[in-house]
Amino acid sequence: MKIKDHRVLRFIFAILVGGMISSCESKEEAKRPNFLFVLVDDQSPFDLQVYDAKSILETPNISKLASSGMVFESARHMGSMNGAVCTPSRHMIMTGRTLWHLPPSAQFQKQTDPHPLDEQSLPAVFNRAGYQTMRTCKAGNSYPGANRLFSVVKDATKRGGTDDTGSAWHAEQVLDYLGDREATKEEDPFLIYFGFSHPHDTRDGTPELLEKYGAVNHKDENSLPPANPKQPPLQENYLIEHPFFHGHPQLRDEERVSGVWKNRDEQTVRNELGREYACSENIDIQLGKVLQKLKDMGELDNTYIIYTSDHGMSIGRHGLMGKQNLYEHTWRVPFIVQGPGIKAGQRVEGNIYLLDVLPTLCDLAGIEIPETVEGKSFKPLLTGEKQTIREVQYGVYCGGTKPGMRTVRKGDWKLIKYDVMDGEVRETQLFNLAENPHEYLPEHQMTGKMETNLAGLPEYEAKLEEMEALLLDQMQKHDDPYKLWNQE
Ligand SMILES: [Ca+2]
């Protein structure tokens, strides 16, 4: 072949290769992200070192997600109209709807007739967009009409202390699913709803982790669990009892949790915290296995990982044990996102609700957000364009006597109202969260001037009035069907 022919061939070759590279690039650009949505059951953000550096709970994988992604300071659920706070919370995640606009199954805790919103829920929307959807989670206290729409469903309640009966089982379902994708060379992007049944009670930890946190799976109602210096210390805002009745008679979480019952003494609370931590560390270990698998498959860098809980938890804080209150430990949820384009090690205020998850995932995937969604995409937070997506947040507990508890927060200020037991309990709490982040009450006997409930103090009268008006406004905007005693 002549030299000139070589040049021509090289020229043709260059065009061909160039074309291939640019077509690879456009294919790469068009590659849609995967989602791993991790939802734990009943976890206060303050259990995690990500939110409380003093916590002795070790969760290295969650901490690593935080240091390589974004941590949300103000992520909240909007509340509940029944005692099983899990149920409406999970409806809000699935539909992006606000509390009083959910399908009836949110209130009645069982599948009612198919509802039009089922077809606008997270799995339905992602299925239509060509995603492969998979879920594992506890069974029950959820949204059956949406759950059944995932293309692969592996639900079972797993709260035991072994691999088969505990959190390892949920991880196993995800690992199996990812293994199947590998085997069949599946190319479509995935959305995995990776739910755990723990650390919700019964908090039966594995023997090694119980030992680490000095706890036992206490089962005898007539004795106290043994004290052990390895147990987590009592929280800063622990109280031996809540100063007034919370308003939900015979509430399971406050009276019948195995290992605790109605006890609020130091031994019981520290043992139960040890059990909670044992279950939470096990979740972290299981999460680590799935993250490692995604890395091995080369999918980790193209996957958004969202870590959160359906709501927080008290376990001794303010003398309460359950999730049926609106203090920060329970109204807030842990919320961490790692993924493509998110700068490492950021913390953001956010002011997000769990009901913002669906529109955000749609936004990140380039899917049109269903018109039924009332939440907002917080993608502008993930890209660093904004620090918050709303100014005011509203919360409800309406599962006991009515109208129940309501809260509103704006900036440093937070109001909680209790109107329960047919008017027998009418209480108002005003906190400055910058000065009193643990929401200390007079019973905590703190010395700081603002480390207490500020409602009723003359210098905060104007602020209280402003927050009362803000609460009423939020209740009306959200179609809250109730009014409090002092609302016209
Ligand atoms: Ca829950």
C-alpha cells in the first residue's frame, strides 16, 4: 500500500473512532442514575454521630455517607393522624402528598380499595419511566397499594437477633437482586427501596452487638435489666416522666414495649438504648455490604444513596418512650444523600419533609413530577444553589385524643401545642432552638435563661403571638380538620 493510501485510511479511521467516542460520550451522558433509598424504622437523628458527636453508637458506613455527601439538619416528617406514625409517614414518602391529603389507607392502616394515588406513587412513576424497581421492607404499617407495584417485592418483618430473623435478611434480598442484575446483564437503571424492620422494637440485637453496648434482650416485666457501664449514657433531655399526660390513653409505645413497659428508670432506659444501638450498628453493617456490592459492580458512582428514617424516636428523652410526640428527637429524621454531582462533606439546613423525596427523585432522574405531588424537589439543595426550600415547617400528632398536638417552626423558633383529654390538658411550649436545642423544660432545671419553655414569659409574649398565628396559618394551608382551644 502506498503512503498516500495510509494517510487516507488513517483519516477514515480517525473519523470512525472519533464518531464512536462521541457516541459513547452521548450514551454516557444519557445514562440515568440509580437510586438506593434506605429507610430505617424508628431512629432519632441524635442516635447517630453524624448528628451528635458524643454518641457512642458506631455506624462507620453511615458516617462515611455523610462525609462524602450532604447532611440535612432540618428533615422532618409531617406527622400522623393515628398511633402508628409509620403508616402515614410511608404514605407521604410514596406519594409526595401532605398529611391530610393521603389515601384512606394512611389512616386505617390496611389496604382499602385501589386508590388513584397508587398509580402516582414512587414505584408506579419509576416503572413507567423505564426503571427497574425493587423493595424489601417490614410488612405492615405501610402503603400496600404502592408497595405491591414494585417489580420485585421482598417484604417481611425481621426484628430478631440472627441473620435469618434480623437486618441481614433485608440486605440479603438486595444483594440477591443485584446479583440477578449482574447475571442477566440488566442495563436499565434501578430504584431500590431498601427498608429495615429495626431499630423499631422489639430491639433484639445480635449477641456480639448487645455485648458491645452492655445490653440484654430483657423480657421479664417484674425485674429491671442489669446496669452496665458499657451502656449508652442517658440523653441530655432525659426525664423520669413527662410533666403532663401526652393525651393518648393506653398508647402501645408508652406502655407495652417489651423490655420497657411503663418503666422510665435509668437502668431500663440505658438498657433499651443499648438495644437500639445494637440494632442500629447492625443496620450499618448490612448497609456496608450493599454499598460494597455496588462498588464491585461499578454502579456506586452513578447511584444516589438516600439514608433516612420514617420518623424519630424518644427512648427516655423528655420522659417519653415512643414516636408519638413533636419534640426534635422525634419530629426530625436523619437525612443523608450521597450521589453524582453532590460535593462531599456538606451540611445544609434544608427544611425538607419526607414527602419531598418523590419529587426530588423524579427531578434527579429527569422524570416529570406527577401533578398529584404536593412536596417540592430539593435538588437545588443538592446542587448547592440553595440552603432551604421552605421557611416554615408544620407537624402533627393526632393519634390519641383530639385535636392532639401541633407544632410549627420558623428559624430558631418553635411552638408546640397540646390540646388533649377533652380539654383537661392544654399546654403551650415555646422554644428557641438556637439557645435550647434539646428543648429543656423547667423540669430539666437548666440554668441558661432561654434553656426552658419560654411560653408565658412576658418578654416573649409577642413572639408567642406570632408563632400562634403562624401555626393557625399552617393548619389552614394544610387542610387540618381540627382547631385548638384558642383558635377562632
Ligand atoms: Ca416507624
